[in-house]
Amino acid sequence: MSSPKWWQTAVFYQIYPRSFADGNGDGIGDFAGMTRKLDYLQDLGIDAIWLSPHFPSPFLDCGYDISDYTAVAPEYGTLEDFKTFLEDAHSRHIKVVLDLVLNHSSDQHDWFKASRSSRDNPKREWYVWREGRNGGPPNNWASIFGGSAWTYDEQTGQYYYHAFLKEQPDLNWRNPEVKAAMWDAVRFWLDMGVDGFRLDALATIYEHPDLPDQTSGYAAEEILDANAFHKDEYLKLLEFQVRQPGLHELMQELRSLVDEYSGDRVLIGEDEDVAFYGTGNNELHLLFNFPLVNVPKLTVQHIRANQAQRLTALPPEAWPCNTLGHHDISRLWTHFGDGSNDAALAKLHLALLLTLKGTPFIFNGDEIGMTDLELSKLSEVKDSAVLNQYYLLTEKLSITPAKALETVLATTRDRCRSPLQWENSANGGFCPADVSPWLPVNKNYATGVNVATQQEDPDSHLNFCKRLLSLRKTNEALRTGDYQALHNDSKTYLAFLRHDKQAGQSCLVMLNFSDETQRLSLDLGANSPNILMSSTNRKEESLSFETLELAPFEILIAQLYPLR
Ligand code: GLC
């Protein structure tokens, strides 16, 4: 591959600021904490950080409800603290990408306060206001977090539209003033030196201007999945609310803006639709491969079919991007575990993420095998999306409170958002013992799931993750090579090659997804393989392809000579 861009070879690490590191001991993560942990991240071997929103916010959607696009949440610090963090990251060769929430602001943003103050306020048209119909909302559109997408405003007697919570009114992107204000915010951060943006909820930016009823007959109350937004099957049902005309032109405009800046700033879309790559170099640089992760369990058939489909669907010059964990879904360890082989499965899935073709995104805490937080009371839940769902279940669908609570606790996004476990001490070392962290710390910090303990143990999840990251860093085939599936019929193990013809490297990856030994033979011509990594600590230096045995859940990565 000729001179890849930094974002093609980088491994991204997503920081959830509220839960990452608490520098001032108030139970909430902040920039002082993040800055102090940059040495840890450098040592881990990641190349770039995606920072979930760090802007002032009432935090009803955990920061995705922004009340000022060009400032820092006071709980996280000041703009100076942000700049220090950015400089310190850059001095360690770590890039920093911010979250850009274009679709909506908080209802506490001055723009919305002005907009709702009267029908003739100059900011009225910055949001989507409509008259009601027959004493109800303007149409049958659904909020992605459940319920109607319209909220009535007593003061001005009209409804405003919100694709998400009612506290997240949609901005009216057909108004050029909105675009100008938002592009100013984008420039504000680019001028400061950030390396790009992850674009939140881009599919919902425009809605159909004529507001036709959805024909799917989908009842708003039926969307009871806080992760619905990442699932194509839901988005298809919201036909007039998502992926409307104008989006590609908008992405092209944003791309041109970003391209004015030196340093290859990157745009990463929270969407799976490869159409947002444009021609491959005129819209977004990266789009998440959500279909890979949005399944209850990964099977080798699913992974193979996903790769075949995804890699063929990409436009020329577009580069893939994979994630197996982020702030809206269950943690990797819990999601892909089976209750008996969790550690081995978590390693296997991390190895998959870091050996597939494409830029990998790791969610903070997955490197130490953090697991889902189990909450037991409604009062502990912070995720407003599921609190909204609890209300719908009990009030509109007459589900018993106990059953509704069960649903909410099983799906809340709080599960993966608990504070990072740094040490085996009270509150996992996240904050002082006498302080209550904003979400409880998972108690398993005391049984080895913490950074300090794992740093000391060569066989820990953390050190395994570090070895994988360092292997990827030094192996051009794993970073940039083509992907070629082998043994397509296997239902138990995955085998694929990564070739980098230019670098003259070829790598074989074998991942045994079953709990049984697999015996196989590979016909790879004259190659003499050299083991780069084996999760079973194989003693031999090279492999025999005629009689290859993969231990249960084994990860085997080998270098091939000469190239095929
Ligand atoms: C995205 C974010 C999610 C948020 C939603 C609304 O899906 O990942 O956390 O709730 O957008 O902003």
C-alpha cells in the first residue's frame, strides 16, 4: 500500500471522559486525570484517542446533549486543561479526535432557549418547529429513544422535533445560519490542533421537509433498544427521518473544510453505510463496520460473510474500520463471553479486532477485560434513554414495574460506562475512598480487573493486549495488508492471510472460536511459517502446515516466507 495515512495504520482508543480518570477527586473523570494517564496510553501502544463529548452539557444523554460547542464541561476542567491534554498527547505522538454532534443540541443551549422563546425569535428556524395535527403531534414519527419524536411547547403552541430525547432538539440543517455556526465550531477545534472528528448520529441530520407519516406503521413505543441507532433494521423503519437527501453534499462540504487544514485531519462517521465514503476520498474517511459487532455472538461464518460483504462494498480507495466495543453497547468481555471461557474469548475477539483489515477502535477498559456493570435499582441508572423506555413500558405498555426494571437493567448503556479500574483499592483507584463515583465502580477491580495488578502479571489481559498492539505496530502486513479468507467451509476456526506486497510481508492469522482442538492442514505452497504470536505459548519456532493443531480458542499468528 503506497504511503498510508496515519488514520489507516493507527489504533484508536475511545475515552469516555466521565469515567476514564478523575484528577481532582470529585468522582467524575476530567482532563487533569486524562493528561496524567497519557503515559499509560503511550505504553499501551495506541496511536489515537477518540474523546466522547467533553463539552458543557446537562448530561441527560451523557454529554451528547451539548449546551456549548466551543467550551469544556466545567466538571472536566477548563479550555486550558484541554489544550494541555492535547499538547501532551501530541508530544507522545498520540492524535486526538473529538466527538462532533451535529444533529441536535441540548435544550439548554442558548440557541434553543432563544428559539423556543417566541415564534418570531431570529433563532426560531434554527430548530424544527411545526403545528400539531388533530390535537396531536404533526405526524407519527418516532424518537430513536422511544416515544413520539415531537414535543409540544406550551409557550409558543407548536411542536419541536427530536430524533433522540426531548432534551435533544434537532437542529434545522436546512437553515444556512445553523451550518455557519456549526462550521465555526468545527474550525475552533481544528485551529486548536485537534486531529479530526467522530461524527455522531449523522443519519438523522436531515428529515423529510414534508413530514410524511412513516408507512412502516411502526409504533413509537416499540423502539426499546438504546442501541437502535446502530441497527440498520430500525433505521429502515424510520424512512423519512434518516439518510435524507442533502446528507452527502453536507459531508462533502465538511470534508472540504477539514481538507483545508494540514496534517490529514480525519472524519469518522457513526454510521455503517458505505455510501458515506463517497467516492472513497470526498466524504468521510472511516465508517464503522457495525454489522460485524451488532450480533449476539460472533461466529466464524458471520465474520467471514461480513468481511466478504464489507470489503467488496467499499468504494475504491476507501479504508475499513472495525470496532467490537463502544459506549453504547455491552462490554466486549461480557458481550462475547459464554460464562465459562470468558478470558479466552475476550482475547480471541481482541485478536480478531487487531488483525482484521481496517482501523481498529478499542473502548477504554476493554484492554483490562472490564465487564458490564450490574445495577440493581432504578435510582442508580443514569442513562436517560432507558429511563425514557422505563416510563414507556410502565405507563404506555402497562408492563409491571418489576419487569420493566429488568428490561432496563439488562439494556442500559450504563453497563459499559462504569469508571475505569486503575488499582486494587477502594473505588478501583478511580476516585478517593470517601467519594461516590458518578456511576458505581465494578467490584471486580478487587479480583484482578484493574490496571496496576495486570501490569505486574505477564499473562494478564492487559499484557496480552499490549503484545498484540506491538505486533501490529511492527508488522506492515497486519496494518495495511490485503485480506484473504482461507478454509471458507470451517465452522469452528477462522483462517485468513494478510498480504502486504509492497512491504514484502505476509501474515497468517488463525483463530479457533471453538472449545475443541481443531486438526487441519493448509496448502500454502513453499511457505515456511514463523510464529509471531500464539496464545498457547507454543514452543516450536515454525509450524507444519500438513498437520496443524489449534488448541481450544487458540490465537495463532505467523509470518510467511517467501511470499506466495
Ligand atoms: C450516538 C451516540 C449515543 C447518543 C446518540 C445521540 O448514537 O453514540 O451515545 O446517545 O448518538 O446523540
